[in-house]
Amino acid sequence: MGAKELAHICKILSVETRLRIIQLLTGRSLCVGALSRRLAVTQGAVSQHLRILREARLVIGDKRGYFVHYRLNEKTLAKWNKALGAFLGTRAG
């Protein structure tokens, strides 16, 4: 992975709310409303952060009735973990 891609990953992960969304989605899926309540931010703000995470292929939306439940894309997460670990000179999990 090149420097441009690594910089893009770092930019996405540089926002606290996005990191908190990733933490909340670890091991479960949640809808915008549930994320909004847990983060104490508006649903609109959550939607904007999820849009960025979706574009980066870090989260996947699954339609369930009227709601979309979001979950982490484990393949992208593993790829990012490996790339960042290699860059930082650490062993990726």
C-alpha cells in the first residue's frame, strides 16, 4: 500500500466520532438511530460519518425492514490493520 492510500486511511481514522462508530460496530451491527443515541450526536451527523466509512468500504449496510443496520467490513479492517502495522513496523494481528 502506497503513501497516498495510507494518508487516506489516517485521514478517515483521524475523526473521533468515526473511531467511536468503529468501536461500537465491533462484533455487532447497529442502525443510525442506535448509533446516534450511543454517541449523543444527531442522526444526520452519524449518517455523514457512515457515508465516509461506506465509501472507504470500512462498513457495510444491510437493509432490515425500514432500517439499515451497519456492520464492519472485516476484510477491509484486516487490510488496513496489516498496512498500518507494516508502516509502523509492528506485527499486524
